[in-house]
Amino acid sequence: MIHCFYISACLGLIIFQTTVMPNLPLLDRFYDLLLPFVIYVGASRPVRESLIFVLFVGFLMDSLSGSPFGVYLTTYLWLLIGVEFISKFLRLGNRLLLALLVLGGVIIENIIFIGIWGLLGSGVQYPSEVTKRFVIQLLAAIGTGPFLLWALSNGQKRVEKWQTAVFAQRDKPGT
């Protein structure tokens, strides 16, 4: 049942990010909302499960984005590897640490995007615009990253509580 929650959350974030955000003036320069999702799944699920979700989300975003295929998949895989590496040394239950990981995810994603666009030869025509967009994304990640992580955690707890109640009711003698 928790897997249904993760699939619903990731599809909801993808739909919001690809259909609503580009049409709103304040959100058109926002960071990738799936970064907190990848960090949360990497921190809360075993590696095999989180890898499946990251591959699913990466392929889906690469298919929908219009960017060179593999950009999002590469970004999410590196972010998952980073979360798994950090989890070996630090306890990832700390909300401040997870918020810093979202900030690091925004930095990693921008480095990968700039590197890939540089390799493709398109170059960066407006460095001040890129810097401005990067700063906006960092500030947005600081402000909304912890909230998105909290929403995912709260949603997961509610689904688990509901699932426990349903199975307890079902397994009750005489029902």
C-alpha cells in the first residue's frame, strides 16, 4: 500500500511541475520538486526499493521534459547515491540534514544541467540570468524543501496508520 502512496505522490509532483508551474510567474523558475521526493525515498526505503522509484521517476521526467534523454535519470541516480553514502555516516531522520540534502540536490542538479548543456555545445549565453535563476532555486529549496519532506513523511504515516486500521478491522474475529 505504501508503494501506491509513493507512486501517487511522484505522479502528483510530476503533473504539478510540468503543467501548473510553468504557467505561474513566480513558479516558472522553481527548482525540481522531485528532488525532495528522491531524497525522501532514498532516506526512508531500502536501496532496492528506492532505486526502482528513482528509475521510474527519472525515465518519466526524461520523457516529459524535452531535455536530452538521461539528464533527470542521471541527476536522480547521483542524488540517490549521495543519500545512500551520507546515510552510512549520519542519521537521516534529522529534518535539518534532509533540508540540507535538498539544497545539495539543487546544486548537484544545476551542475549536471550546466555540464550537459556545455557538452552539447549550446553554451550559456546569459551567465547573469543563470546565476539569478540558481539563487532563486536555492532560496526556494531552503523555504519549501523542509515542507515537502514533512508532507511526504506525514502522508506516509497517514497511509500506514490507515493500512494498520484496515487490516486490524479485517483480522478482527467475528467480522
